[in-house]
Amino acid sequence: MTARTLRVLAGAVLAALLPAGCGLPELADLPLPGGAPRGDGYAVTAEFSDVLDLVPQAAVKVDDVTVGSVEKISLAGWTARVTLRVDADVRLPANATAAVRQSSLLGEKYVTLAAPPTAPAGARLVDGDVIPLSRTARGAEVEEVLAALGLLLNGGGLAQLRTINQELGAALDGREPAVRDALSQLDTFIGGLDKQKADLVRALDALDRLSGRLARQKQTLGEAVDSLAPGITVLARQRAQLTEALTALGELGEVGTRVVNRSRDDTLADVRALQPILEQLVRAGDDLPKSLDFMLSFPFPPNVTGAIVGDFVNLSVTADLDSASILANLVAAAPAPARGAASPTAPRPPGRPSAGGSTTVPRPGDGTGPLPGLPLTECLPDPKDFPATWTPPKDCLLPEGCVLLKPGSTVPLGGLILPKGLVPPGTAFPAGTELPAGTVLSAPCVLPVTGAVTGQLGDLPDLLGGGLRP
């Protein structure tokens, strides 16, 4: 043994004895290199299903920047719990994600923290928070990639690619124009879809809303389908009867077709024969319903219902004894003077108003009222503003309860309707007074038929002066 060898052995023994005797740290107590945060940080626990060969003191990175280190790795059941020490200046959302990555193909493992890619960021991640399994992941190992590649090369479909290529070439051989045209049409079709992308998105959104509404009403739809079961069962039982009914209906249709075809000429002849009758009915117009109304009270007029009392009829006669008109008609004299105009030579009888005033004569029934034939403007409603029920003023001296009803109103008992709007004789209004067509007179407006005779006396000057006076 040489002196050099002895010196080496002595140095080794001295190096082994010095730590034990002088209190130097052992090799296991030496700290491992790593990116520990500077100063105080906060601890976060991440749960992984597999941490690969991640070791304590491994780096913790955010956007490829080291912000902390792995403080501890423990096992809780089948879940690995990794305690991370992160620099206090690093701000991360409470729903941050964690993943185990590899710095290079053969590099070390580290943990990367990041904000959620799709979900909105939550509150800030603080000391003691836990990142659950649903927000952690790990990268693929080189061994896994090589194993998958080996599976593809050995037992995959690469051997069939050549066959597929050959068959595809044989199928397209000589059909290049058709394939080119198909690709062109496909490009046009895809372009049209791209232009209608907004419409398609709206349609899909509407379909999504419809699907959601149907999903919310799933129970109601289920109950509706269940309630259809009895009806479908009844239809199934009566299928034979329904089939026979449809068959009979088909036969009836055939019979009806034959009848219509054979009677077509006769039907057309009957319609042509009815044409003159229908034309005459159209020309008759309102006369036909009026005549039917008159038939109900024949041989009396329709307003005679108020004159029938028990088993007898009250009748009255109104005689116009205007002497001037009578003489003019009998001896072809000059036309009768206008009513109300006094004769310049005839003396004015007592009670007769002076010329220029309103002329009145007794009205049958009460002995007062306006002269028949004169317009009663203040006693008639405005045709443009006809109320449902119009009551004449008391100054008109009309019978109490005499009102006018708007056209289209129901005719009261004993009332009178004016189809053409002209007032006939025998009412409280002068004959010939124009009212809106269809106006209804109440029963008090129709003069009562009592059978009494109203007489008037006078001498020849009174006759020649324009009428008899009381």
C-alpha cells in the first residue's frame, strides 16, 4: 500500500467522523432546490387523481412564471392531496384550476395554476382553500404517448390505409368532372349555410327554448299521453266498425256522384226556371215583407191592433173639410189658398190669430196642438244625432208617453214602425212628416180610435176663407 493510498483512506475516515463529532448536518437534512415563495405566502390544497412523479419543492407556476412551490404531498384514500405554497402577491380567483405539467420531454414536473377558461372568475383564492378533483388535471406521460403510438402502428388501421387509398382511387378514376362538380355544389351549399348562419343560430335557439319548455312540461305531456290510452283502446276495439263505416261512406260517395251526374241537366234546368222568379223577388224588395206584415191583420192595416177591443173594432174617420179645396176640385176653381193666410176681405172670426201668426186648429182627441201638415222642427229629433229614445218637449202638446225610438229598436206593443220614414195619417204627428227610415213610434203616439165624430160649424164666409172654425 503506497503513501498516497493511505492519505486517501485517512481523509475518507476523517470526513465520515467529522459530522458526528462536530454537529454538522446530515445529507438527508439538506434542503432540496426549488422555487419557494419569498416571505409569507398562503397555502392552497389541490386534489389530484394522479400526480405522476411530482415531488415536494417542485415549482408552482402561473403563466409559466414560478410563484411558489409544492410544500407537501399526502394521500387521502385514492386521492392525492398536494399542499401548495403561493406567493402572497399572486391573486387568483376562488374557482382557479390546477394541473400537473412537464417542463420538457424529459424535464421535471410542476403544478400550474390558472383562471377557469369558460366560467366567470369568482372571489379571490385565499389561504386554506381547496381545489377539488373537478378542477384538476394532469398531462400525458411520454410512456403513454409511445404506448398509444405503438398500438396504432401494430394493431391499428395503418395496414388498411393502403387498401382504402387504392379503392378510393379506383372509385374516382374517370369521374373527376363529376367529383369536381359535386365539390363545387358542396362549396355552394356550405356557403349558403354560412350566409344563413344567423338564421340557423336563431332556429337552434328557438328549438332549444322549445325543448326546454317541453322538458318543463314533461309531466303534463306524460299525463296527456296517458289520458289518450283509453281513447286509443276504444278506437282499437272499434276498428272494424270504423272500417265498415268508411267503406260505406265510399259507396255512398259513388252513389251520390252517379245521382249528381245523371240529374245535372235537370238541376240546371230547374235553376234556370227559378231565375225569373228570383229576379221578381229582387225587384219586389221591401214590398214583400211589408205585404206579409199586412197579411197578419188583413183586412185591417197593421196598426189596427190598438183599435181591437174584445169582439168589436173601434173605427174613426178624419175628414178634411177644407171648403176651398172641395170647391176647387168640384168646379175647377183656382187652387186653394195656403193655410194660415187670411182672406183680405173676409172678416176674421173670433179666436182666429192675425195674419203672420201661427195658425192652429183643434186636433182630434184633445182639441189642442199644432195644425196638421205644418213642420214641427222643434218637436222632431236631429236625424244626425238620434238618441235611443227621444221624448218631445212639453211645448209640442203631444200625448203623454209619446216617444220616438231610434231605427232598429224593438217595436213596443201598439207601436208603429216607419219603414220609409213618412208618418202616415192617424198619429200625433202631421201626416207626411219625414223621419229617419225605421223610426219607431210608441203606442201613445198613435191616435186612439174611439168611433166619435168631430163636427165643426161655420158659414159661407168661413168656408170661402179657408176652413171651418169652432
